[in-house]
Amino acid sequence: MPVRILSLTFQELEKWLVNEMGEKAFRAKQIFTWLHFRRVRSFSRMTDVSLALRSRLEETAEITVPRRESAAEAPDGTVKYLLSLPGGPAESVLIPDPPRLTACLSTQYGCRMGCRFCMTGSAGFHGNMTADEIVSQLYTMAEGSRNRISNVVLMGMGEPMDNWESVAAALDIMSHDRGICIGQRKITVSTVGIPGGIAKLIDLKKQYGLAVSLHSAVESVRRSLIPVASALTLPELKEDMLRYTEATGRRVTLEYCLIRGVNDSLSHASALAAYASGLPCKINLLIYNPVPGLEWERPPETAVKEFTEFLYPRCQAVTLRRSRGGKVAGACGQLGASVLEDPARKPGFPVS
Ligand code: SF4
């Protein structure tokens, strides 16, 4: 099997070139720059690399190039990409929010967390992505964009902490100063909170952002929405988040998607304010995007207003994010249709 060279971090590339290819270490600087900064798709274009090495690279390695199946643009400028990757179809979203341009990447084919409100969760789990499959989504979107991508969020299909090895390599590659060089603080890893997940992010000793999909500060309600939440209680999750804030000096983002009649009442707002107390955090409120086939609904505007107004004076930072890309099913919780539509991929095993 050829080496999937886009999956190698700078250190891994250097080691591979020295130990397996018998090359000098400096070759890693040249090749990493060609792959991740200039983003060439062929070894033949690496003109400062000797012809002999280029030819050996052709024989032993390959550069993953996603096939772009479609790119649907919503009126708000959000673009949802459907890509064919070696492991299957993947959806990624490019979100303009000047001066930022954010790429939302997938990390798994489907997801096994089985969140009840999420289309990806309904689509089941079909495998982990490798690091090259994660970073090549970013490169394909960068190629199709006139403006530089400034931010990356790992909030597409999949639970990043459930595919940690590949995600950690992709984080390293995306933030490397010889590559596309997205600043660590401009990259956010999202999680529903699985045991040991946040600890792995802390162990990297980097400045990557952390967003936690909370969706309810009432234990029973959260468990009914996110089955895997039964493996980590709300107090335990808060402990993990506090450790992250202490280790990085950064605030956590609490993602809270308002769903009609489920978590949008004032008593839920009160539980959220109490939970956020003492935790350096910002609260990101989202309004649920209906997913075909799922029973959940958007909350009425009056409930959104009351919920938001309750939180504003009680919490450090609250934003109500009007979701982007709803018209192209590229909004939060709406990815995964391609996985469901692929007849070879039946819904898998949601965690229960
Ligand atoms: Fe997976 Fe995230 Fe969807 Fe939950 S919300 S099923 S973790 S993709």
C-alpha cells in the first residue's frame, strides 16, 4: 500500500524520509511545503526535489485528492461541499462571516454518538477518517475560495474525540508554519464530551479551542438528546472543561441548540446559567434546524427571546448565532444526507 503522504505530520514525514527513504532530513521541509503550503497534487511538480527522489515518491507514496461532487451555495454565502474521499462521501462547509472565513470539516464517515436531533447521528457510523482525508477537505475548499480561510472548526460529520489519532495529526498539519498555517487559536475542536476526550486535547499542550455540545444542563434531558452523555455526568464534564481552561488559559464555548419544548424554557435557561457559573466560557445559542424524518422543531421566536434575555445579565458571554447554510442543509446537525443517500450505507448503530 502506498504511503498516504498528506497524513504524515512534519515530524513523521522527516522520520519516514530519513529512515525509510534514506534521505537527508532537510527534504522534509521541501516536501512538506510543496504538499501543505503550495498544495501541489503531483510529485512531478516538486521542482526543487531531485528527479530521482520524485520518481521514488511516485512509487511509494500517494497524495489524496478528493473528488468534488458538488458545491451548493446558500443565499447567505455558505457553501456546502460534497466530496468523494478514499473512505467514502464526506460533507464539509465553508462559512463566510467577514472578516472570518471558516471551514467546517468532518472527521468521521457518519457518527456513532447517535445524538437524537442530528442527521449525522441518524446516518450511523461507517468509519474513521484518516488525517489526509480531514486536511484534504480544507485544501479542496481553499482551492475553490477567492479568500483565505482564517478559521477551522471540527464540527462536521463525526465526533473528533472518537477518532483522536487522526484528528491530532490533522491539527498538527493544519497549524504547522510550513503548511496552510491556520493559527492554533483559530482551530476549534468540538465534542459532545466523551470520557477522556478533553484530557487528550489538554495533553497536546497547544492552544486549540474547545467547543462542547451541551444542549441541556439538565442531566436527564441531556441524556435523552445525547445518549453517550450517560458515560460522563454533567459535573464530570464541567471538571474536564475547568481543567482545559486552567491548562490553556482559554475559555470554552458551550454550544446550546434550542429545540422547541425540549430545552427552550426559562427553567432550562436557569439550569444553564447555574452550570456555566464559575466556568470561563462563552455560550453559543443556536436555533434548531429541522432535519427531515426527525421529530424536533424550531422554538418560537418568543421563547428564543426570553431564553436569551434571561442569560444575558447572568452569564459572561452569550451569543445567539443565527445558523448559516440552512438552505443547503449545511447547517449544524444537517450534515450526513450523503451518507444516508448512499444505498451501500445503511444506518449503523447509534449508541444507546
Ligand atoms: Fe455525532 Fe455531533 Fe451529530 Fe452528535 S451532534 S451525532 S456527536 S455529529
